Amino acid sequence: MLAVAHRAGNDLETLRAAALLGADVIEADVHLSGGRLEVRHEKSLHPLPWRWDKWQLYPVAEEQLLLEHLMDALPPKQTVMLDLKGVGRVGPEVVRHLHARSPQHPIPVCARWLPSVAPCRAPPWAQVLLSARGRSELLRLRRLLRTGTAPDGVSMHLSLLTPALVAEIKQRVPLVLTWPVDDDASLDRAEHVGVDGVITKDLEIVRAVVGARTS
């Protein structure tokens, strides 16, 4: 299985630690705010000068990691997956920014909403993933897979998955990822349902997945 380091790209120290462990993919959250592509998980409280995440507040005045900083900090050949937040201009702006960098290897781009990643279908370097975290999003995703142009992969909440569902989805897309896989029990479940990769905030899970391939 692939080891995807969840949100590791939101912090450069965590990024380096995950890369040293051999994470196949570094995941980062990208917001478009004030014309800047900001790398963060916290949500905006605009027009208030605060952002929030899990009931904690963070002042907007704090220095913010930008997509350009993340891309500059990536080790050579390290794959980064960009999780696009929102349905506005974030997709086109990410495409514009990355096109200027002339990527030399694929960059997975993921979102919960098809309009967010639709601009990423055209560039040859982009891999489009759709995510589903609840039943309604799962129904929408399955409908799209049956009737529309399939994405390059999907990212699905572990609670939604069964071996039968994973087998069904794999008939239409080449890559099935799941989250949250942050302990041994959830890793065992992910292996049982047959996914291609796990998305984890726990670097020890990254170590275990990478180690299982090399042992």
C-alpha cells in the first residue's frame, strides 16, 4: 500500500520528517485567500481576523505558508497531493501556479467537489482524485463513476468502505485511498477492505506501511 502523510505538507518540519520516513505522498490543504494560495487546514472567519480548526482560533496575522513555499521545500522526486478547499477559483489558480513550474512528474489534486478539480483534468502532470466523507458524497461519487468521466482515483472515509465497495470502485478507477488511518486497528481495517493506500496523520503508520513493503 501507499503511505500518504496527511497534512504533512501544511508544516515544513512535518514534511521533512515524513519524507525522511519514505512517505510515498505528502498531502497538503490549499485555500485561495486574498489572491494567495495558502497551505493550511484552518478555515477562515472572514471578515473577522481569525481562522479556526477544531474549535481553536488562530490569528490571521500569523505568517502563512504559501503553495510556492511548499513546492520549493519538497525534496527531489517527492510526490505531493494537493487537497483543494472551496469551489471558487482555487482550482484554476493552482493549475496556473503549477503550470509555471513545469512539473516533471504527476501531482495528485484532490477535492470533495468536482468543480474544484475540473480545471486539473487538462494538464498532463495532474492526477484528479475525488473524495467522499459521508453517505451523500458516496452516492454522488458512485453516480459519477457510473455515468461520467471517471477521475484518476478516489479518497474515501474508512467508515464507508467494505471489500465489495472497494472492488466495485476499482473496476472504474485505478487508485482507492482511505482516511483516517491513525492507529493499528484502522490500518488493519484498511488492509482488509483492499485499498491501494492509506492517508494518516501518524508518522508511525507511515513507517509501518513503508517498512512492510521493504521487509
